[in-house]
Amino acid sequence: MSQKDPWADKDFADRWDGKNHFRDNPDRGEQLDLIVSLLAGGCGADSLILDLGSGSGRVEELIFERIPGVRVAGVEASPSMMDIAKRRLATFGDRFIPVTGGMEDLAGLELPEGPYAFTISVQALHEVSHEEKKKIMADVYALLEPGGAFFVLDRVEFEGEALSVAYRSVWDRLNRKAGIKEGMSYEEYLKTYREKDDHVAPLEDQLSWLRGAGFRASCLYLHYNRALFAARRPEDS
């Protein structure tokens, strides 16, 4: 039976924040370092970033530690997750701007006035339908300044059965590379995510939707079923 994660539940949010996220995503450290490096390469001291599905603030913590002065408006639908983020980021003062609400209705949220230099979404877009993804991409395009970029890190649909030997080899390599001794087996990972009521889309479709929204888009990183997309609003738009 498929199920959605109960993000609004305080106990679930606390457990999620405290768990070892490398266990079901052994290359997480590399992925987050890539995103923060991309932001650091283009952010000024007064840059404003929009984070869709900001969760418990772990990504913001990394951003603030590496990029002085930058501010992040974090959009998060779960009040329980937002409470954790506020506690985690309290030492950074007003650099974190909490916006409680769903990313599928950006126009209805009280967002800080843009335009935004960057928008990011880390492991969150799979929570919304494909039609909502397309709307979000169009909304982000409108919120970004010309030349601004949208970085999306998320799971993508994959040919698990047709290429099971290859995917298992990649999964085992990621565990070895990360030095994880008690990570999920390939079979455990498949079972866990097959039971989730998520809306995971093929890589090619997501690139097509980004381009359809007006972006110039490409995939910068792909390991197993985790991809990092970079989408840029043209300077002359």
C-alpha cells in the first residue's frame, strides 16, 4: 500500500530531522556541496534566494555558513518542519525568512519582494503532481531576475528492473564511497520508495518542462535516481 509521509506530524518531523539521511541517499553530501558551490559562485552579499520545500533548514545552515550576507526565503508547508528550521537557524538572525505554505501556490504566499537571484528545491518537487511541477516552474521563472537560476535536486524515475544489475552496482559503489557500513541495501531502498505515494518524474520530462517554462536547462549531476538540474532565465527575457 502506497503512502505519503506525514510531514505535518511533529513526531514524524523530529524523527526525520534526526535520522541519518545518508542511509537512503549515500551521495547526499556531494549533492548538497554542489548546490552550495553553485550558489557561492554567483551570489553577492545582498543576494536573495528562494528555497521551495525548505524543510528543517539543514540546507540553509550550509548556505549561511559558506556564503556571508546572503538571505534565504524558505517556503515550507509543514509547520512542524518550519518550527525546527526556525530553531536551527535562530543564530543567523533575519537571514532566514520563513514562509509557511505550499510551493504549489507561490502567488498566494507572502513572499519577500524579489526579484530573486536564485531559487532552489532540494528533494521536494516529488511531493507535488506533475501539473503542479509545471506551474511551479513557470512561477519560479517569473520570480527570478533575468540571468537568475533555478537549481533542482530530486529523485527521478528510473528503469530499476530493466537495469537492476547496473543500478545495484552504482548503489553499492555510492555506499562504499561514502564509507557507510550500515546503509540500505539496494533491495531495501527499492522497497522503501516503491511504497511511497510520490510523484517522481523522468529526467527527460523535467528538463522538457523547465524549457517549456522559458528556461535554458540541463542536468549537471546524475547518480542512480538522484539528479541535479540547472535552469537559467535568459538575460534578455
